Amino acid sequence: MERKFNKQQKLHIKTGDTVKVIAGDDKGKTGTVLSVDTAKNRAFVEGINIVTKHVKPTAAKPQGGIEKKEAPVHISNLMLVDPKTGEATRTGRKAGDNGKLVRYSKKTGEVING
């Protein structure tokens, strides 16, 4: 069903969440989400998908050289880690106390803050 007003997708992860990589070269690693790009369904995760970037010398960085930095990961390859148990879990949405939608862990049924 297409959303009428806010075209932005609702994703299962947010900035600041702890996630586990479930596919790819970094499978099994965990990290904190630094930022999420909702238009491309990708997220930057701390310490995950490190790429090497060659930097040209500039006025700001006269040395130049080689930098290592995080590249975005598709969100389908990430799974939220339940803060209570420390295990990866699927998430769902349900109405909270004030009527707003909140995320909850499908494994334990508890509401996930954030």
C-alpha cells in the first residue's frame, strides 16, 4: 500500500541501533548504525564494510594518501540486536501506550526504545 503524504519508507533500523550483519563479507559482525539513507535503503555501520579510498593531496590534507572508511550496507543484510538478550531479532510494529507505532522484538515481544 502506497503512503499518501510522507513518501519516506519505514525501515526496521534507525540511527544509533546495534545491528548484526547477516550476509556478505562481514557476516556475523556487529556494529552501531551511524546513518541511514532511506532513499537507497542503505546504512553506514561503524566498523563494517571498510573500503580503501585514495585521497589526492589538497590544501586541507597536503599529505594525501590512503584512507579507510565505512561504505554503506544494504539494510536487508542487517538485523537488529535485541538490547535485552544481545541476540539478533526480527522486528515488528504495534501501537504503544500513547497510540504511536513502536518497534518490538519478535523474539522476546518487548518494546525496543529508540
